[in-house]
Amino acid sequence: MDVAKPETKRLYQVWRGNNKFLFGGRLIFGPDVASLFLSSFLIVSPAVAFCVKILSIIRHPLSENKDAVPWYSVIIVTIVLTMLDVFFLFITSSRDPGIVPRNKKPPECDETIEIDTPSVEYGRTPHLKLPRTKDVLVNGHTIKVKFCDTCLLYRPPRVSHCSICNNCVQKFDHHCPWIGQCIGIRNYRFFYMFITTSTILCIYVFALSWYNIFHRQGSVWKAITSDYVSDVLILYCFIAFWFVGGLTFFHFYLICTNQTTYENFRYRYSRKENPYNKGMIKNFKEVFLSEIPPSQNNFRAIVEEDEVTVTELSDHSFMDGITSSKEKTYIEMGNKFGENSSLTLPDILRSLEFDDIDENTKDREASERSYSDQLGPLEPDLKETISSLKVEIDANADEKCDGMISEQTKASAQA
């Protein structure tokens, strides 16, 4: 009989994160990639309206046989800035931001505590209790790194887990909803170029729209009330500038101080020294002139189906530690009862032997009566002490009885 070979798939087809892939895993996007179309529309539509407005202005010099070359240069600059803006937007959104691969099993640690759980036949492995944080030395400073329960690894310095993409990302800055992707070590420079180009495009269109109004014949107010396209462009660019311009200046400050948005909001390096700050010039070189590290994931790599199953089981088994071992034992007993449908709970109870339990109970009551007769009348404090001892003895005896009942139940279930 031929054994069926495990089905092979590519990594992007069984990816555990929330990312979306195009062109066979060559492009990776975030789960909210639809926002990319909205951002592209917000960039392209005012640029097209501005170019149409400039073309309408060019008709007058051409009709009067005047030179219109300066206006053509305005259109060319607008098209170039728009294309650069859309290009940086696409590059930022479609590349791996620096995702750290997940572990197939929890890392080995000297401080690991092994807790017994049900056997491996139920698809579970022993639950490992790992320390939540570890101390790492970075440039002479002690940094605490946390353990990621989802990726089963200790996050390296400057690595954080994005709850939207469900991935750990190197030098995680933030998840941008307008781009639909995490911003990390591999796409941060393109993100900054995107917001910088957007700011320049806003200022360019804003200034030339005012120029068109001031150079119209008649009063400025008359030009404002008659040139609706320029009015809309001025208002739109003014609002957009406060958004993208504010982001540009804020990230300029972050680059100068070698911080990420996540670190700036969470750690507040103004209160303590930043171990990553190398000076403004070296910080700029690190962001714009250093080599971008290669992706740690080959999304087109071929993986076997059994490897995927093992990964899924290890993820589930590690998270199963939330359930107590007693609850898991009850679940297994319930599964066994369900498998043997002919064995019912009343049959099990009838098969239990209570002789040993009755004898232990009678012996305990007889010893208590003889002990109380020998002591005779006691002081009130001593009576309270003895009564508390009796309560403890009763509790211990009940636990033993429960243990005997559970053993009898398991024996009957296995039979």
C-alpha cells in the first residue's frame, strides 16, 4: 500500500500572520490594504485637478501667441512629484517591513519549568512556563526584552508585535492605517520619503494656486469667488499639510534622536538616556545610507504540510497552559466516556467498591469517641483547638476518599 506524500505548499500560503500576498508571495501587504487605494486617490485626484487647471490657463497665452513654456514646466514638476509620491507609497506598503519568523516551539531556557499535561497522543506537549522578560545589554545599557506568546520567541531589542498584522517586526515604528502596512526597519526610509514628498507636493500646489488667484485680472476677492478649482485646492492642501507636514517634522525629530514612534510614546527617552542615539549625523546615515537588511522570510519557499501541522500544534499546546491540568484530566475522562458509549455514569458508580471507604470512616469515628472519653472535661480554649484539628482531619480524609473514587472511576473507564 502506497503511503501518500505530504502536500507541499509555499510559505505565503500557510502564513500565520494576517498579511495578504500578491503575485505568488512576491508582494506582501497588511490586512487593511484597501486603504492604499484611498490614499492613492487622495494624492492623485488633486494633482490631476491642478494639472487640468494649468492646462486651462495655458490656452490663453497660446491663443495670443505668447510663450507658455513656464506653465509646461509646472505641469511636469507636478506629474513627477505625484509619481514619486505614489511610488514611495506603493514601495512602503508592498514590502516586508522586517517580520521576525516565528518559532515552531518555545525556546530553551535555563529557568524553564516543566509542568505535566496530558500525553502527546492528544496533540499536546508539556506546557513550558518561561520567564516573561529577560535582560539584554545594549551599548552598555540594560534593556528588558519580553517573550511573545504568539511568535514563541524573546523579542530582540526594538522588536514589537503588531496586533493588526499579527507579526513581530524589527525596529517597529507603528502600523500606518493609510498605508495598510507596518512601518519597520525595511520600509521606514521609504515611508519618510513618502510623507516628505506629500508635504512638498502640498506646498507646491498650495503656492501655485494662490499665484493663479493673485495674477487674475480684477480684484483678488473677485478672483477667489470665480476660481472654484483653485479655492478647493488651496483648502485641501492647507488641511493636508497639517497632517503630512506634521508627520514629516515629527519623524525628522525621531530620526535625529534615533527613536521610533513606539519608543517615543512608551519609553520617554527624555526621562532616561537613549541607548540607540549615536548623534544626529550618524542617525541620519543609519536611516538613509545604511544597507537595508535582507528579509528573514522567503515567502515563496516550499514547506510540507506536516511541518505546518506541527507548527499549529505547538502554538496551541503552548497556549493550552491557560487551562489547569485538572480541567484537562476531566476533559480527557469525558472524551473516553464518549468513545465508549456502552459505559454510562450509573454503571461506573455501581462498580465502585465502597468497603474500604466505609471501614476508614468507622475507624475514624471510633477513635474520636475513645479519645474524647479519655480526655474528659476540657477547657474551652482546648476544645476549640481540638475542633479545628478535627476539621483538618476531616478535610484530609475527604481528599483521600475523592482520590480513591477518581482511581476507581479511571479503572472502570479503561475496563
